[in-house]
Amino acid sequence: MTLLEPSKRSSMNLSGRDFIELTDYTTEEIHYLIDLAIELKRKQKNGEEYQPLKGKTVGLIFEKSSTRTRVSFEVGTYQLGGHALFLSKNDIQLGRGETIADTAGVMSRYLDGIMIRTFGHEKVVDLARYATVPVINGLSDLAHPCQVLADYQTLYEYKGTLQGLKLAYIGDGNNMAHSLMIGGAKLGVHVSVASPEGYEPDPQIVADAQEIAKATGAVIEVVRDPKAALQDADAIYTDVWASMGFEEEQKAREVAFRDYQVDEQLARYAKPDYVFMHCLPAHRGEEVSEGVIDGEHSIIFDQAENRLHAQKALMAALIG
């Protein structure tokens, strides 16, 4: 079961590319990455060695802390035969004011690829502009394409298709909402985002996703009512109400989002065989009830596992 025809897959070459957001990749290229992730997952489960990064080093810059991003990239690099170098903001000169251009120039002389997890999206863009090795966006305040690549891999594994599925995202119109919309538009997945007033996704990203969706038949929409978003949904997705960097807004957001908790009652508006998704970490009792996130519809740990396989696919394709 693959998304891409074998003839097209064999001719696909992404070597040397950056991975900043899914807008930079065609539908076929994203299909290729998902197929490759599934193949690498199979190889790992079967104990088959696959080491296209042998002799290579990947630098991992973290200005934001992480569980899944750090572990998936470190373990993934090791399993692919390479070496991962963890670099916190205090380990390199970015924390002391060195320019992105200088950091990129120096690191490109040492490393075969760079992953950065940071706040401002412009840092990712500038790093990619000045680096001469592939740069992967591990997360920025604007986008989280690495997570979404794993998410759509997981959804495909459960549903056997992506085209025509509906994903309802309930909550903050943040980087997760942005990348889910762009990814859905590319892959033919209808994405309905329900956010309270003042917390909607970036209008330009919504417009971009809707323009992309014209080619795949996907419907990308932003609504106020979570019940409307959930109608006929194959997947329910949510995220924390206050993402990293917005913790000081926690109390205000608890008030604004009080009608947006995904609980058993709200989930009834989705299809009976819906799957529940969350990028983690989760706050049980806030954006989602324990009954939903720990219930029979939840596939959160399959998502988390697929971060490893999706990140391996990225590194194998871009750096290997």
C-alpha cells in the first residue's frame, strides 16, 4: 500500500533540499516522504539495517525544548548510521548575538544537515538561506511541518487513504493548525479549524491553503463553532491552549477556550469511527478530556512513534 506509483517513486530525488514548510513540496513529493517513512518503519520493525547517513553528522539546534523532536531526530540519525549533535541556545554563539548568516556559514563547513527548533520563523528561513547544507524546520511559531508529516502518515495507516478524508482541528489557530491546513490542502484532506474569536489561524496561511486546495479538491475552512467543524470528521485534532512562549496567557486562554474542550459529548459530532489526534504534550482536563485522549479512538502514541519514522525519511531523502 503506497501513495506514489513505483515508477514515480524510483525517480524521486530530494537530495540537498530544505524542509521549511509543506508549501515547498509537491503533492507527489509529500507522498514519497510518507511512503518512505512507512518503508523505514517496516525495516526497523524487521531489524533490517539501512544506513544512508553513515559517516554524516546532523546538527540539532534547540532554542525551544522538546521531547519528541529531540528524541526522534537523535535516535533517527543513529539508526540511519549517522551522528546527531545536540546544540542548545547556550551551546552555540546564537545565544550571544552571532548572526544567523555566520552561524549557517560555519555549521555548513562542519555538518551534513541542520535541524532547528525555534521561536521566530524568520530564523529558520534565514538559516536555510545562508546554509549550504539541508535545513529542516523542527518547529517555529508559524509552522510545524515535521509533526504534520508524521500525522498524515498515521492517518493514512489507519484509514488506508488520505484523499477525501476530513480532519477537524479544535482550538488555537497556531503553528499546528497552519501546517495541518497546508498539508491537508496538498494531500486532498478536508481541514476544518474551529477557533474562538481572536485566536484564529493566520489569514494569509488560510488563503494560501485554500489556493493550494483547488488542485486537490480539499476544502479548507475556519469556523467558530466546533460542532460545525466536527460534522462528518474522520479525525479530531487538538493542541494545548497556550503553546510554548504563550504561557503568560494561560488564564485568559482558559476563559476563551472553555467551549473548545474535546470531550466525549463534543466528539459525538464526528463520525462513529473517528480517530483522535494530539501532537503532545497534552493537558488532560483542558483542551481534551481523559475519556477521549485515553479512550479507544485515541491514536496519539502512534503519532508520537511516527515522528521517528517521518524524521528518518526526511533525513534519508534530504541528507542521505
